[in-house]
Amino acid sequence: MKTSRVVGYSFLAGVIIFLDRISKWYAVHNWHVSQQINQFLSFELTFNRGISWGFFHNASNCLFTTISLIIAAVTIMVVALAVQKLKAGECIVGETLIVAGSVSNIIDRLLYGGVVDFIALSYGDWMWPLFNIADMAIVLGVVIMIWEQYKS
């Protein structure tokens, strides 16, 4: 395992986490009222206690804790996969994006009792579920992993 590769992937993860943390801090402290940027983009602060797209969003602390523990376990599994692939000399950009996004969302769960989502995309009456930079990293990471699997 080359040290330079580890440093590079660590830097990528750090940048994703930093950008996500700073954007969420700004959202929590400044966007208590929806901010319409244009007809397609707005910022609306919400705390998602469920998973992607608000599935399983619930006030139940038991369900929230269970979901959070499952997310942490899956994150650990992705880290283990990334370590294996890195030792084999394979690219782990996708895994790095997933882990960085997941870690930042887990931090939200611990700090705020839910994931800070604030980016809203819409077109006419259609609206995409609220998301954040960590969510974008996770989705991009999954796409990269699928693409790499497809190539091989």
C-alpha cells in the first residue's frame, strides 16, 4: 500500500467532510427561512431522522438509533472493502466518497439528532427530496463503484 495513495484518498475524504460540515454549519445558522435562489434552486433547512429521501423519518428515538447503528455498520463494511481494494492496488475513489459522506452525516446524527438537509431542486410542481453535499458524495461514490464493477 503506497503512502501517497493513502494520503491522497485521506485528503479527498477530508475535503468532502470539510465542505459538507461548513455548508451545514452555514445552513443551520442562516437558513431558518427558505431561500429561493432561482426557479430551480432553493435552500430549506430540515433535519432528516430517516435515510435517503426521508424514508423511515420518524420521531421514535428507538428507530432513529437503530437506523443510525445500521448506517455506521454499513460504513464500517465499506471501509473494510476499501482497505482490501487499496492493498490490492485498486482505485477506491468511490468508496472514499461514500465513507466521507457517511461519516459527515453520522456526525449530524450525533450533533443534531438528524441529518442536516438543505439543498432543494425543483422544476414546476416537481421537487427532488432535500439533500446535502455528503449525499452528493455518497451518490457519486455509488455511481463510481457501479461503473468500476461494470468495467471489470
